[in-house]
Amino acid sequence: MEKRAFFFQGDALLLPVDFPDSGIDSGLPFELSNEFDKTDIFEIPLLDNLSPGYNPVMCGISIPLQTVLPNNWKSIPVRQILAMFSAGTAGQNPAEIIRACHIAQWRQDSRFCGTCGAENGDVPKQAQRRCPACGRTEFPRICPAIIVIITDANNRILLAHNKRFRSKVYSHISGFNEAGETLEETVVREIREEINIEVKNVIYIKSQPWPFPNSLMLGFKAEYLSGTIQPDGDEIEDARWFTSDDLPELPGEGSLSRLLINNWLNGTL
């Protein structure tokens, strides 16, 4: 059976310089791993909904961050690759790349048992590790986080500039789900904490795996209820209402945040 591989260095995909973008989702010949001295090689168990009818042995290969790439290789951030898929220039489906990237980064963080500190062992044909000393089992960590598009009665959306964003980029309010909290409660709390307003009619829209490094983004829509916008000054530097003909610089295509905005613009949200 054919053996293919995705090569990663952190959250960037590695490719030969002359490799066509249209074939990114098919992986590379496994034999190319011979071009690197130090690697973490692992099999990626395919999910039933991925690549129907085409089931090569798919592997992930992590290259240490300090490794200098050969001259005939290039590095592309996976975030950029998602935008390429959205534009139709990088194959058909980014799902396997996202899954492989998530597992590759999890493996770097799970080399040792979190209970006793012994070196973890792999469980064959599973995205799973087991400690040979105490038996603790570990799976890839998935952290649920909400992202919410807020609208008002004047058909505007509220967008905010987070300190972590590039200059001038505005996006939605987002945040991680806390222990003992429903996702709807997370939406209300994050909005209240970050911009000091209240919302109503919280509705789930869509989700997206987001392996930077281990999130599952859950998209919601909410309607403005009351309050005056007041950025918290900690994460959010600025927040304001925007109309469809006066939008700021937006997140890149391929992200759930941009999808929510695009759907609002075309009237499907």
C-alpha cells in the first residue's frame, strides 16, 4: 500500500520548492523523510469521513524547530494553507492536514507522562499514548473555544481589535470555554468581560478544527441587547460597530471568523 506523509515544523507545512500547490492535500512520498536527520514519524489513523475511496498509509513527520531546511524545501504556515484552500488553489480538502498538524504538535507536548514523568509510549494505529510505568493514557488535547458574530438592529456587526492581532485587523469576540460552563454561557461571559455589553438570542452556527495549537472553534451568532462598548484594555484594545460598506481589515480567508463575516455579508447568516 502506498505510504504518504505530511511534513511539519511547528505549525508550518514543509514542501519541496517545486511541489505543486494543487497537490498539497495528497501528502508527499514517505521516502522524502530521508532528507532530514532528526524526525518524529507517526502514523495518522484516518477518520471515516476523510478521503473516502483513497486510503494510503498516511504519516505525519515532525522536524525540530531548530532544523535548517535544505535549499530545495519551503515552509508554509498552515493558516496560509487554509486560505489557499478557500481560494481553490490548494487541492480539495484541508481536513487531513489540520488533523495531522494537530497530532504533530500534541506529540511534541506529550512526550512524557503528566502523572509520573516517565517517557510515553505509542499505541499502534491510534492517536493515543500510554505511559509504560503507570498506565496513564493520553489523547490529543482539544480545547473548545467560542467565536461569536454580534449584530444589532441596524444591521451592523461588532468587531474588535485584539492586542494579539496584526495592526488594523478586527475580528469577533472569542474565548475558551471554562469548566462547568455551557458554550452559550461562555458566549455571554466573554462578551461581557471583553467589551462590557449584554447580548440575546445566542445561536450556534458552525465549528472548525483550529490546530494552533489545539482548539475547536465553535461559531455563534448573538444579538445586541444593552450596554455601552467598553474594551477591557487587557486583550481588547478597540471595538466598534461596522456596516457592510465600511469594514476594517478582516481575518484571512479559510478561518471561521472570516466565514461568519462573509455569510453576514451575503445575507445567509
